[in-house]
Amino acid sequence: MAIRLPENLVPENTPLAWMIDSWVGGGILEYENVEPAAYIHQVRFDASNAGPYLKVTSTVWLANEPAGVVDKEAPGQVTFDQLTKNELWMEHTGYIRVNPQSKQREDGSYEIEAMLASPVGVAHAWVGLINGPRLQMITDSIMRSGSGAAIDAVKVMAGSVASDLFYAVDMAGFGAPMRSYMAGRLSRTFDGSVDPVSEDKDLA
């Protein structure tokens, strides 16, 4: 798994280091009353401001191509290059960090927490575990505006395999029980802007 040595990552968030980058790819989504559809996905884990967290942005577009075009065995970059953007499907922005009040568990995992908000009137508080290049998270609480989307719970499982980020999302919402919602694969882009080297660092 190729990663850069983070310049701006605070020590307590070292377990998140492998995530720092911009990632591109896509996959297939489907749900109650939603037919299988191909989608394009861009995610950014940003440590550039050296805060005690990573800033997260995630954007999903439906693709013009049908779901059958997506090759689940292909790298995320291949899927991203193959598909073309149609309408914006969803967007989230927020923060993720290792829980500063927790310690490493006996199995080597760390507790993580995140706060994410979307423009459809929904904000999520997440809790979970990260162990090496694998993580799992579930919503701890969800706040909705008066017109917010009727989402009750979401869980995510993700991991790095062959340098790509694989993930699966399950959701309970809109009157449906927890079930598979979307699954995809992302490739890192080696984006230097997510963790720029300090200009005043002494290189001598």
C-alpha cells in the first residue's frame, strides 16, 4: 500500500495516515424503489491545516452509463475514467479523528469518530473502529431538519486492498430496514494538496 509520510498529521491520528489523499472511483447503488445505477465517487481526506482531525469531502454523481457497465474487479481509476457524470446524487462534508479519550485496544484497533453533514438537511455523528487499513463505522446519532431526508441509520465497512479503497454502505431509511445501499472502489490520486510540505521547514 503506497502512502506518503504525512507532514501535517497530529500524532494521535496516525492510524488515519493511510487515508490521506484524494480518491476517485465509482460503483453501483440500489435501494428500495431505486433501481441499480452506476455512480462516480470522489473523496478527499485532507490534513493540510494540521488540525487534530482530517477534513472529509465526499461527492457522488449518478453516471450516464448503466449499472452493467461497472466492472467490480476493475481499479477505481478505471471506473472513474470509464463513466461520465450525470446528476449530482449526494454530497457530504465534515471531519474524522481518532477518539482522543480512547486508547489502543488489545486487538490493535482504535476508536474513531466523525461528524458529517449533507445539503439535504441531514447531519450524522459516527463512531467506529480502525485497525490498520480497515475501518468500520456506524451512525451514533442523526439530526434532520424539518425537510431533511428520512434516514434512520447508516453503516460503512471499508479497507485498503491492492492500494485501492474498497467500501460498502448499508442504510436504514425511507421506511426500509437496514440493507445494502452502495458499494464501490476508489483509487488514490497522490494529491499533494491534502498534506503540503511546510514552506518554512528546515531542510538543511
